[in-house]
Amino acid sequence: MGDTATKALQIKAKTRPPLVIEYAGTEYTLPGRIPAEIMTIQAQHKKPKNPDKKVQEQWQRDLGVATMDKFVELVLPEDFRAAVDLEDLETVFEHWAGHVGLGESKDSEN
């Protein structure tokens, strides 16, 4: 009778299906979840105040390399990691990022 238990706040999980990629005749499944570590990379790589084009480009490269590094480490299945060519990695990342909505603004309803 005395139902005084506090009701838990229910948060609907963002559910994105895994992304299946066929590469060199083999199918690989990438998770539909964005690892938090990928989101923290930008915070760790503060944009330089220096407006110099070379400095900005170097920052952009460093950010890209750090993001790709975490993507390979946390998102790519081990067997895919062993098979994928560095040249194709960017394409794989772009498809995955688009699939999970990485880089979209927080207030856009997806």
C-alpha cells in the first residue's frame, strides 16, 4: 500500500542499429554507439588562439589523427582493423560518423 519508493528517472537510450560494412569481400559490424572517448578528444585538443593558418591546420590534423586513433581502437572490430588499409580508413570513418550522427548539433532531433 504505502508506495513511497522513488520512481527511477527513465531515459530512453538512443538506439542506432550497428553498421554493417562489406570490405574486401568480408562483412564487418561496427557498433551504433558513440564511445564517450571520441567526444572528449575535442576537449583535450583546445583550438589554438593563434590565427596563423599553419597553426590552425596543424591543430586540425592533430585532432583528426586523435579522433581516428580512438575510432580504430574503440569502434573497429579487431579483424577489420587487421584488414583495413590506411587509405580506406577515412571513408569507413565518414560512413560510421554519418550513421551514428557524430558531429551533428545536440539540439537537432534525429
